[in-house]
Amino acid sequence: MYSAREVETELGDLAPQISDAARETLVRMYSSSALDGTEEKARTIGQEKISILQGSELNRILKDIKAAKTLEIGFAYGFSTIWLLDAVAAHGGTHNAIDPFEKRRWGGVGLYQVNQTTGFDKLFKWHEAFSIHALSDFIRSGDTLDAVFIDGNHRFDDVVVDFYLADQVLRVGGIMAFDDLWMDSVKSVASFVALNRHYELVPQRASTMAAFRKIADDDRLWDHYVPFETTHNDGQGSRVRQLARYLKRRFLG
Ligand SMILES: C[S@@+](CC[C@H](N)C(=O)[O-])C[C@H]1O[C@@H](n2cnc3c(N)ncnc32)[C@H](O)[C@@H]1O
């Protein structure tokens, strides 16, 4: 647990680009062992959060492309949400979070924190639905997005389906980011995306995340398939580092 002063210092070092409103909320969130929610007072906060480094990198990448319409799968306590909202707020944009369990399992903490951050609630929409349903609604609406952050159910097939559906609403030039790159399921999806789809890896410093830029719409032949990496432990250091090394070697030269 960090003190408010330590969080402020880390935010100052890693994320000088964020607004005062986001900074105030993030200091409170990262330095508290319990946070208020719409459903529960003072709920104990666990590990379900992205790091300050990761949040800052995600925020920076989205600001670089002037992202105005964004989506995340997996809301929980809303740490990533504040980082993403800060990125779109810079352009008066909108951010969506999909999570069927926000109130039932997470006490509405994410919702409460968004509401507590000046100006953010009116840029935000929570979709109380499973990702397959909410993403299908987005596809049907014909709307396009500038960025998607995938951090919902982390099983391989859930992540790959989230990617498959989200890709259909992501514009060319948009960002698709995956949390928890330390998990074999997520690493395998990242390897599939890198080797089979028109996406390029975006250089960034958080080894817990893979961020890709979409470089073209899907135009593969019906039988296209390039084998991808599903085994990541080569015995050389941590598995997160291995995949980061592999992706860098393979796609950034
Ligand atoms: C690791 S937490 C998200 C943490 C959040 N991104 C943050 O940084 O603060 C994962 C979330 O995914 C949600 N989730 C699980 N399965 C889902 C699904 N099928 N569709 C949407 N959300 C799902 C869970 O309720 C949980 O809130």
C-alpha cells in the first residue's frame, strides 16, 4: 500500500500529462485500502487494478492518437476507467465500460469513483452486460471506436472472442490493448493477433500490457491461418519478459 504522497510522486514522474481531476481521484484510489461504492461503503480493494505505469502508458498512447471514443471490457474498481476517461476528456470524447458484475460483485466502486471525478460522469457510460452482448450491440449500431482495452474474463477463448468482436468496431489506426500479459491465455491471444491480423505492436514501457495499432481491416482469405505461440516458457527469465522479448524481436526488429 502506497501513501498519498508516494502516489503523487509516482504520478508526477510517470504521468505528468494527466488532468488535476484525474490526479486527485487516482491519488485517492491508489493510496486507499478501501473505497466507497454506489452499493457498498468502504469496500476493501484487492489486486484488480492496473499499475500506475500501465495506466500512464495507456493514457499517453490514447492521447497520442487523440482518441475520443473508447471502450473497456472489465470495469471493477475503475482504475483503468479513470486513466481512459482522462484520455478522452482531453477532446471532449466519450468512454464506455462493459461489466455485468459492477454492482453485484464490485460494490459499484468504479461507478462511484467516476462520479466523484469532476466532469467525468457526463463522458461515461456503463454497460451492464456480458462483453459478447454489448460488443454485438456496438457492431450492430455501426459506430466505430478509437481504442479498446480488454481486461474482462481472462480465459483464452473469452479474450480471443473479445478481440474478434472489438476488432469489428475499432477503426483503422485505432488501439487495441490487452491487460495481464503475464497470463499464458493473454500471451497466446497477443501472439495470434501479431501473427494473423493486421495489427502492429506499439512500443511502450508496461510489460503487463500488449498494445497494438490496427493497420488495416480484416481481408484474409477464408482459409488463412498462421500458427502462433501458445507455449511461452523457454526457461529464460520471467514469462512476461519472454513474450515482451519475443514480440519486440518479431515485430519491432
Ligand atoms: C481485472 S477486473 C478489471 C479491472 C479494471 N480494468 C481496472 O483496471 O480497474 C476484470 C473485470 O472483468 C469483468 N468481467 C468478467 N467477465 C466478463 C465478461 N464476460 N464481460 C464483461 N466483463 C467481464 C469482471 O466483473 C471484473 O470486473
